[in-house]
Amino acid sequence: GLVVRAAAAGVTVLSVTDHDTLASCQAVAAACAAAKIDFVTGIEVTAVDRGGDVHVLGYFVDPHAQPLQVFLSAQRQLRATRVRAIVDRLAALGLTLDAEAILRPSQEDSSRAPGRPWVARALVEAGHASTTGEAFDRWIGRGRPAFVPRTGTSPAEVVQHLHNAGGLASLAHPVLVGPQAESEKAAWIASLAASGLDAIEAFHSEQDPAATARYLALADRLGLEVSGGSDFHGDPQHGPRAPGAVALPQDRFDRLKSRWQSGQN
């Protein structure tokens, strides 16, 4: 379904970047080959910096790299542990959910990464919130009664894991992560570039043209490439995004690919 929609939207190069798993890449690669779309192996790895989530995109990674698979398995365990801790907090507040039932889909299918949206949906199904947005706002969002901070790996370490698996690392949706003040954000991204970051996601559905221009200029100043994506999740909780709604210009993709190829020699 995803590849059919992407092809209909005119997508010529596609990467699927699931959270902390590469499990869907083989099936999507086969579907892309049938649709004459170039497929790039991808992933979105969750790092933690200053107590906040930082998503690092990996492109051109070797999906069979064993050290990366071990690391990703540990990442998924951290996700499951956090879900259980949130459910425990909710229970203490009088809201009872079944953590194992919430986690079961991820145990049956490693391509599915558990997280707070799963808890939010369970809260709605149990009648404790009318929407997933309300579940976050009342119960499990940052600063709310059942919020549990994420523990995990630093962005620099995630970059290293992706490099060790033969891939490139790009900072996802920079407008949504790191310091809010743009001058501080630029300095923070510069520190990530010094740690080996290859690119930043200048083109994204949450970034307006002014933000895109700002991140293009920042990338050029720091010697970084840029990536782009729709951040389509296939569910209404993530808003009206669609495959192909945000694209990376061909010349920018060629530069990204060239950077990867030069690192392989």
C-alpha cells in the first residue's frame, strides 16, 4: 500500500525509516523494485540529549550488520521498559491498563516499535481519554502525572552505530528537537556535526519554507548534506501527512549519495 501510494505521488526514490528497527526494509525494497522506485535502506533511531528525544535518521545502512542489530534490540527493550513504567504510573493514579497487551504487537512483529502513542490509544480504548491528544495532554505528555523520561543513547553514539553499519546519519526534523532558540540550536547542531553527523533534514512536513531555507544555509555553513521526508506514519495521530508530500530535490539526493559513496571507498 505504501509503495503504491508513493508511486502514484510520483516518488522516484523512497526510504522507510521505522523507529529502531530495519525489519520492514526487505519487503519495501521488493515492492519498490516492482514499482521501478529506487529504494534506500533507512531507519530512525531514538537518541536522548538533555532529557529530550533526538531522532537520528540512518540511510544506506547495511541491514545485516550484526552490531547494529544488537544495539537496536537493546533500543526496543528500552522502549518496552518505558511503556511498562508509564502503565505503572497510570495504575498508581487509578487508571488500569494491561501493559503486556499493549506490548504484544511488538513482540509478535519486531518491525513495530512500542511507545507512548500505543499507551495513548489504550487510554482512549479504556475510556480514560476521548482522543490520543487528550491522553498526552492529561496523562502521559511531558510534565503530566504519568510521564516517564526516556533513557537511552546520546546522538553522537547513535551516529557512530550508523557509521559502523556503513550508513549516513541525518538529524530528523531539526525544528522539533534540541534547544528552541535558533542561535542555540545552530550551535548544538554544529556540535553534532563535529561528532560525525552527515546531514540534517531540511525538508520536513513540520518545517515551513523559512525554516527550510534556514537549515539549508546552516548545512552549507557546517559542511553537512541535507535530507527530506514526509514523516508519513500511516495513522491519523500524526496528522495529514502523505508519501511524497515533502520531497528532497534530486541534486540534494545526489550529493547525499555521493557523500555516502565517498565514505565507502
